[in-house]
Amino acid sequence: MGSKVSAIVIDANDVDRIGAFWAAVLGWEPQLDSDGDIVLADPNHEAGFELLVLRVPEGKAVKDRLHIDLAWSGASRAEELERLIGLGAVRVDIGQGDRSWVVLADPEGNEFCLLDRRAD
């Protein structure tokens, strides 16, 4: 017996901005819950979990201990990287050195990686 991931949570000062960013990245539907937080759900019900963007008063202070890895689909990885940067992501150096993945951060500095492998 084991557990199942129900949600991945991202803390944010501006839940609308970060919720819109991740909705655009994933192509998922954002909804505002009764607490004023954003719930993102896979419209195809394939992911098996939700992404929650929760309002917090403090800003990001240190490198994340847990992060999201994205596998790209569609065109090329270079085009996906350009799309993510166009949505507001920035490249970040967390000491990763020369790797096959690209480390990025969302508009509030939460790190995530764009992998070198396709999702499809």
C-alpha cells in the first residue's frame, strides 16, 4: 500500500499572476477557491493531481528543496524554452553547472526544470 500525490503546492504572493503563469505553462484550467487560492486541474484528467497556488505573506528566500520538472511536447525544446521565457520564466543558475536540462524560475522565483526529453 502507498500514498498518491493529490496536489503539488506553490507558495506565492500574487496568486493570480503565478496561477496564470502555470495555467499557461501546463494548459490547465485555473479556478479560484473559497480561500482565494488558485487550483489548477488537468482538463484531460490525465495528470492525477492538481497544482495549487497558495497565497503567503513572505517572499521566496532560498533555493527550493522541491521543484517541478517539465518534459516538453509539440515542436522543439528550444521553442518550448522560448515559449516559457515569453510567459515570464527566467533562466537561473543554482549551481547546476553544464547539464542536459535548463533551470528556470517562475515570475516569483520558484525554480523548475525543462528536461531534455519529450513528453510525447
